[in-house]
Amino acid sequence: MKFDLRINKGRIPGLGKLVYLNYEEILDFFKTNTTSWDKSIKTNSKSQLLNILETNFLNKKRDIYFFDEITKFSEMSYLIQKAPYKEPIIDLCCGYAYWISKTLKSIDLGIDLFPKEGPYARTINGFVENKFIDNVYKSVLKANITKQLPLPDNFANTVFSICAFEHIDKSKHTSAFKEINRILKPGGRFIFTVQTKLTLDKITEVFSTKFVNFIHESGFQNNELMNSSYWVRLIDKSGFEIIQKEGHIANDLIILWATSVYPIWYKSWINKLGFSDLVRKNKNLTEIFFRQILPSLCMETDFNKSSLIMFECKKK
């Protein structure tokens, strides 16, 4: 099987892009290219992260999508809380890494399936053309994380996965976790977040069948939403120890999350009403949203009653 590996030659002088190498060729590359990078954190506090989000918002680089801000600010705050990180650092199912690139300074390797079709369609060329996401990434690999990766055993010190496993078929979870365990060094850290079954349960309880179908098919294309106990069991049987776990987005907040994506998340009623423009034009409203409303919506909640859960694990 051929894998597509691209190298950020700006951060690794003398190396061009490496395209369509086989397993052994990529394995050899990573065995000989594990140089240290600079500090792994770009933002040292939630306040700094909010500053970045507010600046992008005011410069019209992004509008307000409640569900996205609530989920991603909670996750990025968790990454800040867990810093510093030891390299090599791997980001699984990296996508185009909008949020994580605002939080972390350096990531050794991003891995993604880069599917050609479907709701998550994107290309590895797009990743490269975006300058390896503002030069945060050292390299990027097109590969399936549920199968054997072209990486050495005991290679990485840190592996991230942000809201990815709920998009992967349940039958492949065990193989993915075991592969992560294989590439991590003994004592290496595995930090991941997932949305839980409580999300759709609450939406089903409150909204009409038509709206539930819309959320499920259009606004919430998740394959495998499981309860928190499922992930705890999977972690244990895959050779990891839970260091810390945390919950966010309680049941009542799911209602706000759900309604904020109607009828289409990027053209929702919130945006059609001009909410972003209203907040952007009023300095006081901007301050209130980014300094009071958003942080209050992202407070930690009861782990077993949360629709977003986060884990810090260690390889046994």
C-alpha cells in the first residue's frame, strides 16, 4: 500500500515533499527525522485564546456559530490546561486544523484520511497549500488510523485526537486505539475528545422527528455516538490508564447547540438574523460575548451527564 506523505520543507530545510511512499520508506523517514521543535503551546491561557478568536471575528475571518465555539473553545482550553507537551507530537484526524493551529505552536505530524467525498471531503494538497496550517505542522500523512500506520513502535510522546472517533465506525475503534498504543512510547500521553450519545438523546427528547432527522443527517453527521462508560472501557482494554477525564456541554445546553445549526449550520437562523454583524458592530456586545457568554457556556459539567467528554491517558 502506498501512503501520501508531505513534508514542510520550510521547517525541515533540504527536504522536499515526499509523495506516495510505501510503508517501509515512510518508516525509515520517521526513524531518522525526529528533531526537536520549539515550545508546543502558542496560547498559554484561555484569555489569550479568546483574544485570537475575537481578533479573527472582528477582522471578519469568522462568524459566530454557537455550536462550534462552545465545542472547540472547551476542547482547546483543555489542551492549554494539559500543556506542556513532549515531542514527537501527532494529531490524528487533523483535518485542516483551524482550531488546534490557534492553540498549539508545533505538531510533528498530522494524519488524516483526506476523503474525496462526503461531508468531510478535503485534500492533502489543500493542507500543503495552506502552508501546513500556518507552519504549525512539520509533516502531514494521508493514512487510515484504523489500520497499521507507517510509524515505528514506541515513536511518539504525545498523540491528540479532537472529536474524531465518533465519526469512525464502532467496529474499528479497538484497532485504532491499539495502533495508537503501539506508536506511543511507554508512558506516552494520549489526549482525545468525543461527543457522546447524550447529544442525540436530548435532541430526540425535545425536538420533532423531522428536526432530529435534520440534525442527524445534515448538521450532525456522526457515525458512532456512544456513552461515556463505553470510552472508559475501551481505554482500559487498549492498554491505557486514565489520568484525568472531564465533561462539558450539559443537557440543557444541547438545546442551544441544536437550534444554532438550523436550517444549515453555516447559514443558520442566527446568521440570517445578522447576529454576528450585530455583535461585531457593538464593542460592548463583543466584549460581553467573548469575555462572559462564551466562557460561561464552556464550564466543566458532570462527566456522566455531558455531551462532550475529554480524556488524558497514559500508555501503561
